Amino acid sequence: MTVRVPGCLLVFVGQGGRPASQESPASEINTALTNPAWEPRTIPPMPDEPLRVENLEGSRVGCRILRLSGPLTLSNLFQFQGLLRAEKATVVIVDLTQVPYVDSAGIGALMGAHVSRQRDGRRFALVGVNQRVQHALEVTRVFQFFAVYSSVAEAEGAA
């Protein structure tokens, strides 16, 4: 049976891959859903790219810079959170210049660090936020909570 929909051509296949022209439309749809003539394809998982973090001393006393390279995602989140929680500096600047994207877990880690440091009277800033990362922060409606600077020097000057 062939069904024509503007812009589409749907052909329902019966048992054994033969056209289902003699079956009722309901049984044809059921057959197509429960016993397709084709094998479902599997989509390979995205490769886990590593997150590298350099913990650098800032130009001012009590200022640390965490320079990230790679995506900030669930697969590497715990390493990043551990570094943030262990950092006792008054000011922490997270340099995202080499971060191509963040997922919701990464956004949650950034937000958690911001809230924790703010609660303790310490500062937290982001630097080098690219358009893709900024869009993710805006879509989740948290961008306005962060102090965002274009350079480490600018962030240190505002600290």
C-alpha cells in the first residue's frame, strides 16, 4: 500500500518485506511498527573529549585562574567540581576561551560554583565565553548571574 502525503511518499511493507497491498491499513501500520523490513541503525556515542584544567596563579594575591581546554560536560564534570571546591582563593576566574561547548551538567557546575563562592563572600568570574557557550547560558537563563569579561586582565582588574 502506498500513501501519498504532500512532500512525502510512504510505502507500508507487510510480513517478509513484501508490499502490504492486501492487508488492511491498520494491520499494515502495526506491521511496519512492530516488524520493520529494515534493521534499526545505531548511532555511535559522541566521543568523550578530555577536559584539561590548568590552575594558574593570578597577577594579584588571592586570585586563581582555571584555564579550561575542551568541552565541559557530564563526562568530565567531577574533576572540574573537585578543583573548584578545593580552591580557597578569594577570586576564581574560569577561562573558557578553549571550551567549545558546555552541556547542562557543565552549566550546573558553573552555577553551583558561582552560588557557593558568592555565599562565602568570594568572587567568581568567567572569561572568554564564546558564542555557543553564551547561548547555552542564555537559553538556561543563567547568563545574567555571572560576571563575564573578555580577558583575564580585565577580570583581575575588576576583582
